[in-house]
Amino acid sequence: MENTTGKAAMLIVDDVEINRVILAQFFKNDYTIFEAGNGREALDFMMENKIDVILLDLVMPIMDGFEFLAHMKRDARFSSIPVIATTAQSEGENEVKAMEMGAADFISKPYSPTVVRMRVRNVMARMENEWRKVEQNAQSQQIVEMQRLIERDALTGIYDRESFCRKASDLLQKDAGTRYAIVYLDISYFKVVNDLFGMETGNLILKTAGAYFQHITEGVGLAGRMEADHFALCLPLDTLNMEALIQGLDGAVQSLAIRHNILFYAGVYPVSNVFLTVDQMCDRAHMAMNTVKGNYNKRYANYDEDMRALILEEQMILREMEYALEEGQFCIFIQPIYSLKDGRDISGEALVRWIHPLSDIIPPGRFVPLFERNGFIVRLDRFVWEEACKLLSSEKKKYGHVIPISVNVSRLNFYDADLLSFIKGLLKKYDLEPWMFKMEVTESAYTDNPQQILNAIHIFQEAGFQILMDDFGSGYSSLSMLRNAPVNVLKIDMRFVQDIETSHRAAVIMKNIVNMARDLNMGVVIEGVETKDQVEFLREIGCDAIQGFYFARPMPLDQYRERLIGEMAKGAPEIPNYGTTPSEADPVKYE
Ligand code: C2E
Ligand code: CA
Ligand code: CA
């Protein structure tokens, strides 16, 4: 029998037909009524039909009400259907027993229509309520679970950035009496770990770190994974012991037995200004961290007021950069590169300067890293290249030949598909040739996205450009970079030459790098040469090209043009070409 009325279904179980008829009368308007003569029949009927409420006589042949209740209880399909026991007046004991066995209520004969209806209504309402509660419970549990999933970082199970910031903000507000600190942590050279050991190992490290952070913040603070290998913690300041924290972290990560030194660095912002957003607090801790990153002796730093001044300057720079470029506040200085053998300049490097109307000249170290983060470097670099081209063009017109200029090419440029056509366009506009315009790419760029950079470099070399690897020796795996990136010239990082006087090892390394470069048919430029002793040493080991304050500092264009007069009087410089580029096969000649 299908119930198609849309009303709830009531099953009346009684062996006396008249009782069933009476009850049916009471409920026929509100329920679709079904009847059964004993428990067995009722169960059979329920196998096939959905029932919403049962009125059950307790005393029946074949299967009485108690046995029926026992069956219902055991069967998950039926256990939640409300049963109202119907009894004779004399059956007080049975009523209790029925209720114990799961009946929701009872009604006794003789039936009063009002009382019976009310009881049933009450039972149904109670059930509904119960259901709603169960549903709500399930729903809210689901919501909690979903929230937990959403706000947790999928890999480590600790909070993600968004929820860390939210929860930390709540915590700082709720527990205003406690002074908290925001700790920001980062693994140095995590990319390298991924490259060397694979993503899985990288993930394992992150998970281990996440578990450790979870453990140490449990009940006292919060831990979140902000991005990639960056984590943040919020902990009460007075219990914070950074030495112990980092030691514990080292221990946890070392237990993974990865054959690579995995170093975490941390910055601490003791929350002194509760009006900052947690994001801003993290920025401050991050900034403190950056002051020690890469340092072997010091693994964490506190944010202090000096850093505040830096932040203010950063904000000024970001606010004013566009305007400054439009207003011509950026310009280039040139630092000559001097040949010991020829006793003259063989090249120059264009270095950007910001001539700020209200302050001293701002050196690139203060703004280039910021622009690399926000992308503005791409526009600034293009401006610098064009300035370099203008210089070369005027030189060419005046002397008929040029001393090449190398420019810095920030790695971001390589994501730009029309980099080559842009540079070719510049050369065409100023009537220049590729060998006049050399490109310096810093060593660390090759570690970031090797293939992309390597492809680009290859394309540029094919087009006749010389590529210099800037800051060679400053990175973690300079030698493997060298094998993979067949650049034309190595610019040896300043720190090497500055160490050779005090470190025998640095001197030996320098000597061997120079020999190796020669064997690989690569050029070498030594940067940062400041003293006569350094020059003598470099001359001894056969270095030729030198860039450093000893010979010349970076200088404004008019001063460089002055210098050119003398240099050009020495005739056209002999321009060395390195590597297997087309330009090597066909060296440039000057008349
Ligand atoms: P870099 O490319 O390694 O440039 C060489 C830096 O070393 C220059 O600093 C130069 O002034 C300095 N230097 C040269 N000889 C000596 C010396 O004997 N002793 C010492 N102590 N320093 C010396 P500068 O001009 O401050 O530039 C710093 C960095 O900023 C550059 O390092 C380069 O990475 C970046 N940069 C400069 N101009 C540009 C640019 O136009 N575009 C991009 N993307 N980066 C630039
Ligand atoms: Ca450079
Ligand atoms: Ca350099």
C-alpha cells in the first residue's frame, strides 16, 4: 500500500477491530491510517511501508506489544518511530514496562478523543524536535568539521594564513591582559631541499615542523602556515624561549635524517601595538627574520624601532616610486671595469640611483629588493637599459666606437615573453649592436627557476648577447650552477676578494675559480676591489678585469663622459668575447 496523500502515516496495532476503528476515527483527518491485528502483521507491514507513528495495543495474540517493541528496538530502520502504547485501565505495570522498552507514551481506555489526540500530538512534536536537534547537531558538526578543514592548511593541519590572522586577532583581544609575541619562521633554501630531495621530502619537513608548532602552541597560543615554508606563531611573550624553540625544531627536523642542513630562521615581534592587524605584526616579525636569514650563528632576531624606521622608508618608497620614475628622479651611474693588462676601461656597469629631492641619493640596495617583490623592477630595469643605450648611442656618434655597458637584469624580466624583442627594439632605436649591451643576471636567479632562465639565456646568447653571472659564489651551489648555465662571464662576488687578505682558503678558491673559468673559456670580472694588495694578488693569479673602488667608483654620467675622453684617446678597446656565442666566431673589429 503506497501512501500518496502527503499526510503522515499512522499504524494502529490492535487485535480488537472496534478499538482500531475508534482510534482511526480520531486521527483520520490528520493521518493516513493503517491497521494491523497483531505485532507480526505490523512488522510485516512496516517492512514494505513507511510509518511515522504507531499506536500499539500491548495485549495481543501471536505477537504481543512487548515482543513487538523488542523487535523494533533491534531494527535500526524502526527504532526511531514513536510508539504510543494503548492499555486498559488496569494495566499500570504494563505501561511502565512499555515505556521502559521504548514506547514514547501511553493512552488508556476508554479513549477520550481530546486526550488521545493531545498525547499523540505531543509525542510527534517531541519527536520532531528531537529530529531537528539531531539534524542541527549533525549540521553544526558538519559545519565545524568543514570550518576545521577550510581553515586548516591541508598539508600540515595547522591554521592557514587567513584563519591564523583571524584567530590571533581574537586571542589578542580576548586575552588583553597577556602580552603576546608573533613569531615568524622560514626555512632557508627550502627550494633547494625540494630540488635536491623531491617534493615529498619537502612536504615531510613542513609536516614535521607543523606538528612541532602545533605541539608547542597547544593550549597556550596558535600556529599557522602562512605560505610555502613560512610559519607564524602567536605565543605569550613571558613563556617564549626562542633558543629552546629553535633547538626543539632542529631536533624534530633532524629526526627525519635528511642529509642536508635544514635551517629555520625566525623573527619575533613582541606585540606592543595592539592596533596593528595581525598581518602587519607578521610583517614586522618577518622583517626581523630577514635580518638574520642566512646567518649561521644567529637564528632569530627581535623586531625593534630601527626596523620601524626601515618600514617607514619602505612605505615612502612604495608610495613614491611611480611618481619618481615619471619625474625623472631615477638615473644611472656608471662604474668602469678596468683591465689590468691593458691599463684601461674595457667596460662599465650601469647602476641605478634615486635622486630624491628631499633626501640624499638613495642607493639601489634600499629599493631594488622592494621592487623585485612588487614587480616595479621590470619597469625600472627597462628605464635603466634605455638610459644605457642613450649613453652608448652618444658615445658611438662622438667617437665612432663604444666601451660596452653591462646592465642588471632582474630575474622577473625573464617571465616576460617579449624581453628579447624589447631589447632588440632598444638596440635598433639607438643603432647599437648586442655586444655593446651586456646583461648581468644574478647567480640566485638561476636557482629560482633554472629552466626558464637557462632557456632565456640561451636565446640571448644566440642573438649575440654576452651574459654575465653576477655575484658568483654568493649562493649555495655556485658550481652546479656553472655546469648548467653556460654564461659568458663570471662576476666574482665581492666577499671573495675582500676575504683573500685574511683567509688563505679564500685566496686558493679565488685562484682556482679563475683557472677554471679560463679552462671553460669564460671571462672573469672581480668585483669589490678596494686595495693595492688585492690588485697585486689578482694580477699574480692572472685576473684581468676588475671592478672596484680602487680604480673607480660608480659615477654620474657627466663624470663618466669626462673619463671617456681620456679612455677613447687610447683608441678602441679590445673587447674580449667569451663562450661559444656567434659573436665569438666573428669577433668584432674596430677601425
Ligand atoms: P651589483 O650588481 O653586484 O653591483 C655592484 C655593487 O657593488 C654596486 O653597488 C657598486 O657600487 C658596489 N661596488 C663596486 N665596487 C665596490 C668596491 O670596491 N667596494 C664596495 N664596497 N662596493 C663596491 P650599488 O650600485 O649600490 O648596487 C647594489 C646592487 O643593486 C647591485 O649589485 C645590483 O644587484 C642592484 N642594482 C643596481 N642597479 C640596478 C638596476 O638597474 N637594476 C637591477 N635590477 N638591480 C640593480
Ligand atoms: Ca651587477
Ligand atoms: Ca655583483
